[in-house]
Amino acid sequence: NAGVTQTPKFRILKIGQSMTLQCTQDMNHNYMYWYRQDPGMGLKLIYYSVGAGITDKGEVPNGYNVSRSTTEDFPLRLELAAPSQTSVYFCASSSIAGGPPGEQFFGPGTRLTVL
Amino acid sequence: AQSVAQPEDQVNVAEGNPLTVKCTYSVSGNPYLFWYVQYPNRGLQFLLKYITGDNLVKGSYGFEAEFNKSQTSFHLKKPSALVSDSALYFCAVTPWDDYKLSFGAGTTVTVRA
């Protein structure tokens, strides 16, 4: 199993540009999450999904959108990039087998810089 | 709403000495508690979790954590630290009926040879 994969690893955007961060998991997990990590701030939840077709906002959703058309994929969309979105983005997934909360499995991250 | 506090930004220990990383939490109802470790330029890796039962939880790489309900703490411990334990450690909590984790700000552990 590859686990959770994310692309790209690095990206530099100009202010106002758009991009999609890709996330795929091959563990058949129902739950998927997007976090951003800023220095000294821990991880903040952006969006999450409990299954295909179901998404909901986390703690810091402004400026982002998500979709979940399949169990495997959970892309994160930035529509109008702003310098405040400079961060490291992590995708994670977890299983509900045995009841929540299962441990979350993290991807390697995408380092995004908005200039 | 739940929250986690990791009161130390940095912990420095000598190799072979005991290592403790502190975590306190706030949550409604019974907590589910987790520790994750992050090595440079990598994603987070699961170390251990407390769901119910024995207050002392054993996890990966020789780490353990003690759940203390009265002090609302879940400190991570290792009896003998290794240089390879140098990393960023995160404590996280969720209520028993939820699955969204709240993370602490993280503690950087440096183990010197």
C-alpha cells in the first residue's frame, strides 16, 4: 500500500492564482482530512469528509474548497491565492472500523508559497 | 470545544536519559488522546493512543504515555532517549463521540549525543 499520497510536493503561486492540491489514499478509509501547518501553531483542520459526496468545514475553511467524488480522492482547491495561505498542507485519512476515532494516516505534505 | 496545551516549545535531553513531553487537554466528556511524531520534511506518524482502560499506554519505538484524568494530562515518556528521537511531537485530543482531532502546537525534542 502506498498509504496517503499528495501532489505536488512544492509549489510557488502568485497572488490571485488558483491551484488544486491532490490527495489519494489506497486504504479504503471513509474519513479524510485537510490540515495546514504553520510554525508554532500546530495543525489546523481546513475541511474533512466522512465519505464520498460528504464534506464539511473545519476550523479554518476560508479561501479553500474541497470535493469528494470517490472514496480514494480528496482534492483541496485554492481559488484566489493569498500570502496568508503560505503554509504546509497535509492530507490524512482514517478508518471507522472498530468505531471512531481511528488513528489518522498522514501524507508527506505540500509546501505552498504565495508571493 | 476541545483544546490541547503543550507547555514546552523545546525539550533538550542527553542520549540515554529519560525523556518527557508534556500535554494537557480540555474536552467535554471522555477524551480520546493521541501522540504523533513528525520528522523533518515528513508527514506526521502515529505513536500511540488512549481510548479507555489502562492509564499507561505503550506505543511505537519504546514510547509510552500516562493518562491522568484528575490532572487532564497525557504526558509522553521514554525511559532512555536516542539521538534518533529528535523530532517534533504533537499531542491531540477528540471527544469520545467525535473523530476530528485538535492538535497542540508541538514540542521540539532534541537529544544530544
